[in-house]
Amino acid sequence: MLAQVDSGSVDLAFADPPFNLGKEYTSKINDALADHEYVEWCESWLTEMIRVLKPGGTLMHWNIPKWNLLLGSFLAKRLTFRNWISVDIKYSLPIGGRLYPSHYSLLYFVKGKKPAIFHPDRLPIACCRHCGGELKDYGGYKDKMNPLGVNLSDVWTDIPPVRHSKYKKREANALSLKLMDRIISMCTDESSLVLDPFGGSGTTFVAAELLGRRWIGSELECTSIINRFEELESDREHLEQIQEGKNTLFTAADLKRRAQAGRPISKSYRIARDRSKDCDCGGRG
Ligand SMILES: C[S@@+](CC[C@H](N)C(=O)[O-])C[C@H]1O[C@@H](n2cnc3c(N)ncnc32)[C@H](O)[C@@H]1O
């Protein structure tokens, strides 16, 4: 598929390949290659992904640190490194004699010196899930906080593993819609072209479709993608919820918790959006 894509045509090339951990895939691929074979295989399609990127286009590669350490150095010789984003998700059980693997690595590179498109989301202040209180004390800086939220860093702790049956599109491997919304929103504009060669359950394609981007991709076993596109409404609702929770200093849910706890948030904060309609605190937050 990649060989048929025009050079310099893609705005965002994203890949979430099999990790060579000996997993069983519906597509029956061999997920237990020798280390050097796996790395060579990844390098072959990464080379194609680089070719099809526009100048200023973004390449993002999702993998475990073991592979991204090697593939990152391959990419750094061909593209400009931006970030190693650590996404805090536990992906296996604790292993004796080793540290508990608790982050995926998301490599972020651009073709050329700087990205053509870069508009990272802002995040709400992290609050207690019970009382809505801020987890960090912003002290005298509350009035200096951007009303649209906190700057996005290279450590993402708010991406849920896909477990909830309502949103789980496939038994294994599906990425969170929130992750793909963040990546696509950051690195593309409406009608940009998004490419993902490892479709899986179609999370990238669904996010791109719902965000009004064009997309192209491949997958060896497409049944779950086809089924998912036939019921796009549940993903649409989910995406709306995700978008409600970003680019704002406080989420409606946190304002509601604070109001219920009888402790409205400090008036020093500048709130961008009237969220009184989103929750039942009557605008007191
Ligand atoms: C980790 S999963 C991707 C999951 C996806 N990001 C999602 O959110 O659902 C990797 C996928 O790559 C597919 N795959 C493996 N080799 C492939 C190939 N050569 N061409 C296309 N797809 C391939 C597998 O069938 C598997 O579904």
C-alpha cells in the first residue's frame, strides 16, 4: 500500500505496529521475529513513511521503549527529532528483577527543520476524582494560568487504556480515541492527509474521519474496521466527551465535584468558557 502513495503527500504519518512480543493477531502475522529482523522490517516501512511525508510533515511512532530506542536513532538520521513522549500506561504484569514497564514511547519527528502544523491541546488542571480539589497548588499564580488550560508536556498521564466495553473495539491492541484525537489535532488541520499503515481496529481512521481529515491506511484483517465504521455514532459521542475535557482550565465534572463539596474554585482563576450550562453548579465555579 505504501509504495502506491505519492511522495510528499502526507501531513501526518502515524504507526502503531505489532511490538514483536509473540502476541497472536487475527491477521496471523509472525509477532516473534529475531530482534534484527524486526528492526529491519520496521526500518523498511519507516523509510516509506518518510518518503510520503510532505516537507514539515509529522511522523509519530508508537512502540515500547526497547524498540523505539533503536528506531529513534534510525529516524534521527533522516528527520528532525521533536520529542520522546512518554505515555503512562501499564502494559504488562510486573516482571521479576526488572522495573515495572509503565510507559509507551511515542516518537515525534518532523521532515525538515520545523513542523508545518503544530497546535497542541491544552489540558485542564489535574483534580481529585473525589472532591475536585487541585492536585497541585498553583499558589499566587492562579491568575496567571492560561484560561484555556495547562501546556501539554512530553509526559502524558491522562490517556486511558482501552478497557471500557462500550469503547473497546477489539480484544487487543486498540489505542485510545483520546490519544489519536490529541495527535491528529496537534499535527494536522482540517482536510490534511493522515496515514496509518497498521489500522488494527481503525482508531486512527475513525479519529481522522470525525475530525474532518482525509485518511489512508492498510490492515491485513479489516473486519473490525468495517464494523466500527458502520456504528460511527458511539465513537462520535465519545469524541465529543473527549473534546469537552480539553482546552479548558477546569472540566465540567471537576467544577461539579467542587460545587458538591461546597468548595467552589478560587475566583483568581480566569475561566475562558461559560461552563455553567455543562454542569449543575449554576455558574458558581
Ligand atoms: C498494534 S495493532 C494496531 C492497533 C491500532 N492502532 C488500533 O488502535 O486499533 C497492529 C496491526 O497491524 C496489523 N499488521 C501487521 N502487519 C501488517 C502489514 N504488513 N500490513 C498491514 N497491517 C499489518 C495487524 O494485523 C494489527 O492489527
